Amino acid sequence: MCRNHYSISNFSFTYGEDRLFFLTMSIFKYKKAEQVTWKPRYIILSYMQVVETIDEMRRLRSKLTEPVGLVPTMGYLHDGHLSLVKRARTENTSVVVSIFVNPTQFGPQEDLKNYPHDTKHDLALLEKEETDVVFMPSVEEMYPPQFDSWVEVSEVTERLEGAFRPTHFKGVATVVAKLFNIVQPTRAYFGQKDAQQAIVIKKMVADLNMNLEVVACPTVREPDGLAMSSRNIYLKPEERKAATILYQSLKLTQQLYSKGERDAERIRQGMIALIKKQPLANIDYVSIAHTETLEELDTISPPALVSLAVRFGKTRLIDNIIIR
């Protein structure tokens, strides 16, 4: 199914191609009834196509002007996602955004069933960013009954997130490889907030000789420093307030490093002690690691990835910075 998303004056409509003429004439008659002069050339302000099948995506891809930027998302978009779309828009002639909540990257006890979604709002945001195509496949489209092939990246997926979510990156690598094959982007954009994910995808692209550039974009934060995440909506008010301790602990790392501290374990322990002052915080890990291999460092030598995962009630948040 292919839908065309049109913005007309201050209203947005999603119509099939055969409905555009009818829609245009209807609005013309409405304006005429009010005796308002209507200039048809001003009717369509933007044009965004929404597709739901792989065949339709490939058909549209053949018509897109190079270069093509891809922003893979799971929807429920916020300013962090939109920063990726803006970056893609500035660096590419055509922009594709995918919205797909990928079930294979969720563990059995994770939040797949409750993952937030608001497709109407997402499409309105993407239209404002002048997105060319939104690819929204179903689970059955991406994983048909006979599907039984997987992409697995070793070593870098076994640490940090991989240690706590052992099947996560198998699902991530597989769905991203599928999206790359379907969309054939020139560049693909990911947020630095999910630092390990970006590292895994860059390694997959290099190892499998995929012909595209993976671009990691800076983390977008709330005014109090909390990294923007679709999962922030799960936080209760007191948990939301407590979650600011994550960025405070990351800033502590920068402060200690700037004062000359190079012992990675001392800095880790300093971060842990600070986080533990917040009674609602439960630490999964605090890491200071090599930015490519993710091996833990004894002595900090830039660049170094400082990352953490902490639970507040049922909500698990991750964040990171890079010491340069």
C-alpha cells in the first residue's frame, strides 16, 4: 500500500494518488463558497510518500535522486530523532525515514508490547522536516513465516548492552541489514546516545563491504541534561527527576579527567558512588571503554567511551559521552 501525504494550507491529509484531484476540487469549492480567491498553484505545500511494502519501497527508491539518506527509527519521534532527519536533509538530496518497531531486538521480559507509538504525530513531524519517503512495514512484511536468516556481529556485541540483553544486537544487526538492502542508502544516520549500536552497525558495514556511510550524530538532551529517549515517557515524576543523575555522573567523568585523573577504575567508582546517592537508581553497568572494541580501559587514553545503563523502577535508561 502506498499513501501520499499532502500538506494543504494549515491542514494535512493522507490520500491515495487517485484522491488528489478530488481533494483539490473540494477545497476549491469550499473556498469559492466563501468568496475567497483561490490560487491552485499554492494548494500543495509539501509532498511525502508513505509506503508499507518492500516492493513499493524499492519502486520509489529507483526514482529518488541521489544521494539518499536513511534514518531508521522505531517511531514515537522526539527532537533527537528529528536532529537525525535534519542532518540527513542537509547532506542528501533525498531522505527516507523508516518506522518499524523491531520485535527481534526485544528480549522476552522487555517492553515490546508497551512500546509507545503515535503514527499520526510522527508523520506530521516528518512532513515538516520535508521527508521524501516514510517506510512503515509490518512485522509480517519484514519477517515472513519462512524467515530464518540472521546477521550476528561478534565480540563488540558481547559487552555492555549485549551482556544484559544477549539477543538484542542479533535483532538490531539483522533488521538494519535488511533496511540497508531495501533502501540502498548513501548514508544512514544513528544517534550517539545508542553508542554501542552505532559501533556494531559500523563494524557490520565494514565487515560485509556494504556500500554506504554510517553517520553517528550527537545526543540531544533535555534542558536538565537527560538524554532524549522514547522510553522517558515511562518514567514516573519522581523517577524523571532522579534520572538526571545519569548526566551528572557523566559530567563528573569529564571534570575528573580535566583535573588530570587518568585511572579509569577510580573514575568508574566515582561515578558509581554518585549514582548510588540517588535511591531510585539501580545500576546495570558503568563502563569506560575503547571506542571501537569496547574493551574496558585501565588507563584513559582518548578517545574513550564512558557509558552506563541504570534502571529507575521498570524503566531502563542508557547514556554516554566520549572523552576526547
